[in-house]
Amino acid sequence: MNQRADPTDLTPSEPALIDPAPRAIRIDADGEAQRLRAGQRVGVSRPHESAHLHVTGEATYTDDIPEVSGTLYAALGLSRVPHARITALNLEPVRSMPGVVAVFTARDIPGTNDVAPIVKGDDPILADGLVHYVGQPVFAVVATSVQAARRAAALAQQPEVVAYEELPALLTPEAAHAAGQYVLPPMHMRRESAPGAVQHVLSTAPHKLQGTFEVGGQEQFYLEGQIAYARPLEDEGMLVQCSTQHPTEMQHVVAHALGLQAHHVRVECRRMGGGFGGKESQSALFACVAAIAARALRRPVKLRVDRDDDFLITGRRHCFHYEYEAAYDDEGRLLGVEIDMVSRAGFSADLSGPVMTRALCHFDNAYWLPEVAIHGYCAKTNTQSNTAFRGFGGPQGAIAIEWILDSIARKLGRDPLDVRKLNFYARQGQTTPYGQPVEDNILHELVDTLERSADYRARREAVQAFNAASPVLKKGLALTPVKFGISFNVPHFNQAGALVHVYNDGSILVNHGGTEMGQGLHTKVAQVVAHELGVNFERVRCSATDTDKVANTSATAASTGSDLNGKAAQHAARQIRDRLAAFAASRFGGAPQEVHFANDMVHVAGHRLTFSELVWQAYLARVQLWSDGFYATPKIHWDPQTLQGRPFYYFAYGAAVSEVIVDTLTGEARTLRADILHDVGRSLNPAIDLGQVEGAFIQGMGWLTSEELWWDPRTGRLMTHAPSTYKIPTANDVPPVFNVHLYDAHNREDSIHRSKAVGEPPLLLAFSVFFAIRDAISAVGGHRIDPPLRAPATPEAILAAIHAVQQAG
């Protein structure tokens, strides 16, 4: 038996059906060329606007900004215990370290010692009397060099510097839930045909399933860590350049920490080296510390934490624990479900409330649940406060129903795909548990298309044949769908602004409230403006996101960046175009609506001139060549008390088929092939969207297979706090056969050019990998035992599940 001799020889079933291209990506080049010739600037694949800067190393991130003379450097002294009262704070040894200029504690904060985004007062910048987790900042050191600051800050680990009276600590969400400790009141979402209907169905249905399930958290692991550079300006002004997804919130928290007004503080972000939600609220602590020190010392201060400290200080995706009951009929059709979801919130609320709300709203995923009760508990633990992460609770909600349906299928001996399809929402007319009608459901057609193109049925038979002949290596196959709601589930966040300047040489500068973190937002917004004004891409440039330019912006999150900022920029550009059209008609004749802008040319009443020529003439005629734009998403409404309403403008859909192989002796698993069909509406930029789908899938695969967070149960210290102990996916983890396609369908709602958001939904496509692994484990017992697999499905988790199947068999 030599099945494990060379794992690289493992190939998917039915090799003849595999596309010979290792990563088949389909872009209609001819169609794009025709659209370009016709004057379209959206719906075509353009390189990322900073790609040439990225590959040459010229792209400026916060740490690359030239430092002003006199710049100082900050570091943070961290707690070494999970829960304690500070009994003594002797900072003289810290102050006496070489290069140290100043040390700051909570008492030195001139304004409010708080960076909480929602529950004000529960998230201090620096610990004040109490510490709540290992890694909580207790003091800040400012020194003449980064290393001097870090060496001095490390003294926080010495008992003679910080002394504690330790208090009881709750380190797991299960323990906190049992103790009734929550950062927010529990949430309950219920949809019943009559009072008590859920319990009645659960007690009378032909079949009942109950159990528990666990899914771990996930570190954002952005390539650029948390960083802020603060420079004091005249008249109490403060410029903070930082890596953040939410410049307006940074403006507010810095102003509050300094005891100033918002207009004193300017926050700028040109680009981030990744965010994934980790820089939505949690960039605030670093911005505030840098600004507090800069104001006190009247010198520029930079705070850049190293990777280990970043892990220890900041939060990440919430891990979830589930307890569920489900009722179903003989075919596997769901009749009723009740589930408790318990999240690890950490020591403060942060964004745990909206994360849990979105988890509750995504529990249904693609399925009609006739009777349902969903309960959410944000457990207060003595660990880092968890926060936003790509998907924002949606993945944690949706994977639970996928687990339940997968288990039902295995109980009935049916193909899980058949049970999933049986439970799909109707094409339209049914409503979600929170009361929103599903009006745009395309999953039936999309899944059928993928099932055929990926040859699911034939590959299912091939996998069964392989497993029958293979005692050690087992293959698994799964197809899972996605229905993901797009919009902030807090209605007032669904707004955006933009400024568009047309200079008198015909060049165009765009500023909007969204932030660029590598996802191509600036590229798409520039395309929208170029299309609206009928100019070539090269004319349009996006500037850094700046609170001095566009005020009161929302975070670049919830996959709304292009939807909100694209519409706002379109509104601004359209006003300029209308002014230019009116001017051209008055100068050359005809009606304004007959003036045509395309391919850098303007056609009016038989005249043809370049865009630059028209702009110059308009400037001489004193026509306004700049405009602001604004957009507010329509139709959104939400009652946070009843958890009912329409929190989403529309849904994005998708599906994936994954094939894996598992070594039953070592627990090693490998994804051999993935086929993805994802709905992005009418894509603004197919190349960027395909990249987002690929990246989200791999990131989701990492969450569910290799990225494991582990806290020492004795000390409360996060032990997986560096690349040496925390494994994110690499290029080697990409399936050797990776077929990614975009589903060709326009958005029924009036989104920007009828496109759909693409940032978060594809992450849920990685469910197919997890359930394919579960399918392979199930094969060990001849599919007679339901495998108890936890996520992430690490080799240890896989072996535990295999042993459970073997013992039960």
C-alpha cells in the first residue's frame, strides 16, 4: 500500500473532465474591446489603479510617508494577566530606559479614555485600574527610536513595574454563557405561524436532529499592521495619517481623546496593506495613542506595532458555539429549527452586536425555514475584543444551517446537494426570518448551471468508486450555495459622499469617502467617473481618502464600497456633465440631452471637439467644473428591537463545488479542485471581481481548515500570535484546478451600473471545502455515521472525527 508516497500525484476524479488550464478564468476580451470602442468605461477589465506602484515598490503606505524632522516613536506596555486590578504602577524604570522621552498612562489622556464604537465607555485606550485580557495596553512609551520604545515597553512584563491583584477570568464563550456574562443583552429572532409553533413542530415532526457545533475565529492577518502617524498642527489642529477603514470614526475618537472638536482633527488614508475588517474600529486605539503623545509633546509621533503585539492587542473574527434542534420530513425538508448562537465577544462590545445581528440574519442562507427561532448571545470573555472580519457574522450564521442540512442528508442517506436544493427559497415570494421578501432569487438557475458545468453527478460516482478501492486516502465532494445580504444593517451607515474636480486641462481628480485596501475600490470609482464623463481612464485619478474633503463618511465595510461611493461619484460627475452639455448646446446649438460624450470626444450639433477643448471653453465661460455628489441607499429599514425589517438592499448569490482528499492516518487534507460560479451582477471590472472571488474563497478556506486560535487555559494568553504558530493559506494551498466564473445576470435593484458587491459573499463559498472534508471522513464509516467535525478542520480535528466515526462503527 503506497497511496501516500507522493501527495502531489493526487488528482481529482475524472481527470478527462478537468480544464487543462490550472486556473481557468474566463474574461470576454472581444466583448470588452467592443464595449471600449463604444465608449463604455465600466464592465471592462482594467488593472488596479496602483498596480504599477505595487510591483515597483513605489506605493506609499503609512509607514512610507516621509517623516517630519523630530518624529518620535511609540510602543505599548501590555498586560500579562487576563483579569486583574492594577495595584501598583512604577514607571520609573521605564522612563530611565535609554532614548525614552515620555511615558503616558490613562491619567494623561486629556479627553475621553474610550474608543468604543457603539457601547460608549467600555473600551479604554489605556487600562485604568483594571485589565481585562492578556495584551491590553497599560501604558504608552515614546522614545527616539522604534527599538528604544519597544524595549522600554517590554518592562510591562516585570512585576516590579506593574503589580496586579488577579481576578477570576472567563476564557471561553461557553463558560461566559453558562455564567450569564454578556457584553450586550441577548438577541432573539423568531418567525412562527402561531405562538409556540417552533416547539410544536420540534416535538411532533417525523424526524428530529439536535446537537452542537463549533467554528473558530480568524485573524485578519493584513500584510500591513496597525499603524498611525500623528502630527500636531497650528491652533490645536492634529493630522493623523493611519491605516484605517473608517477615517471619520478615527476623526471622532481622536477628537474625543484630545478633548477637541471634530474640525480640529484631519484623518488621511491613501491606501492600506489589507484590512478585512480589522481596521474598521480597532485602528482607533493606535490613532489615539499617537495623537495624545503628539499633542502633549508637540512633536510628530508614529506608532507601529509589531505582528506579535498586533495579535495580542487586537480582536478578530468571532468564534461561535451552537446548540440546535431541527425538525424535518422523510425527504429532508426542514419543518422547524431552533438554535442558540454564542459568540466570543471578548471583554467589550466593540462591533459584536452588529456582527451577531448579521449572523442571525444569515442563518437561513439559501433556505426557506417555515418555523424558526434564533437566539444570539455575545459572551463576555477575558480575551481580546473581537471585531469586524470579512463577512461580519454572515459566515458564522450561514455555516450553521449548512451543518444542519448536511447532517440531515447523512441521516437520511441522501446526497447533501439534493437536500439543499429541496430546501431552497422559492424563486420569489417567500420571506426571510427577519421579514424581508426574497425577490431576486437566482440560486435555482445558478446552482443548476454549476452542477452541470462542474459535472457534479459523475464526479460523485467517481469519488465513491475511488473510496471503495482506497482504504487510507478518502475523497470528498460538496456543493454549497450562498445568499448574502448587501448593506449595513444599521440604516444610517448606508450613505456616501464624493467630490469630482475637472481641471481646466481636462484632467479629473476624484475624492470619495471609501478607503482603498487593495480591493480595487479606487479603480472602480475612477471607471464610473470616466464612463459618466465619456473620457479615457488615464484622465481620472483618485486621491487619498481625507476627512477634510468628504465629511461624515461610513466605514469601507459590509461590501458596500463600490455601491455607495460609486453612486456618490456618479452623482457628482453627472452634474458636471450636465453643465458641460448645457454649455455645449448653448455654444454650438441643439439640446443638452443630444450632446454625446464618448472616447474623450464631445459630439454636439454636428460639431466634434475633444473633451479638453470643451472644458477649456467652459472654464473661460465661468462654468463650474467641480461638484459634490451624495448617495443614500433606498428601501432600507430595520427595527433593532424586534429584529425585523429590510436590512439589505439586495442579495448576492453564488455556489461552489470542492473536491478534497484526506489522509486518514495523518489527518492531512488537500483541496484538489474547486469550481465556482458567483453572482456579481453586471461587473464593473471583471478582472478585479474575479480576483476578489478567488481571494475570498482561499481566505474562507483558511478559516475553515488551517487557521486556529488557541488561548492557554491557565494564563489566558493567545499562543497562536505569529506566523510560526498561526497558519494562513499560501499559494501552495490553492487548488491545482481552480475554475472561477462570474454569473451573467444584472442586479434587479438600481445599484451602480446594476453591479453587485463582491468583497464578502465569496468567502462563504469555502463552506464547500469544509463539507467536502466531512464527506471524505464520512466515507471512512461507509457513510453510516454522521462525522462530528469541528472547524477549523485541522489535521487534529480531522483525526478526532475519524476516530469518532471508527468507534461508532
